[in-house]
Amino acid sequence: MNLGSIKTWLNLHTYFGLIGVLLVMLHTGLPFQFRYADFNAGTVSLYLMIIAVVSGFIGRYLYRRMDERGKKIFKYWRDVHVPLVGVLIFSTAIHIIRP
């Protein structure tokens, strides 16, 4: 059973990530203000999501340049990106449970 190419899944992953960060920013209320006094799970989740999206664009760039050096760098990127997203999911769960 063929579920599509890696390129198609990468594109979907990218588009959903962008839509997700836009929806989260709308959820926080625009105009968006970086307030340090309001440091809670929601704020942490927002910052982590922004970092994860930027990290995703870096990973996408590295993925397109997959020579031997790129494969090595991509492995290091993945070792950072995946746990970062795990922490994002955890902080989002905390935000949902304890608003």
C-alpha cells in the first residue's frame, strides 16, 4: 500500500506546522506581545512552537542538501528537533490541563 512519497509528506508536515503556529498565535491574541511576566505553560508552548517551526525550516534546508556532510548534520539536527517537539507536546498538554 503506497501512502505517498516522502516529499509529499514533508510538504504536508511543513504546511501543517505553519498553519499550526499561525493558529496558536491567533489563540494568544493579536497583536502578539512578548511578555515575560506572563510566563506559564502556554507562553512556553508558544515559544517552543516558534523554535520548532524555525528548526523545521532548517531541517528542510538540510534535507534538500543531502550529501555525506549533509547527512551527518541532518542526523544532529534530528537529534535536537525530535526531543524539542516532544517537550512542545508535553508543555502543550500541561497548558490544556492547567490553563
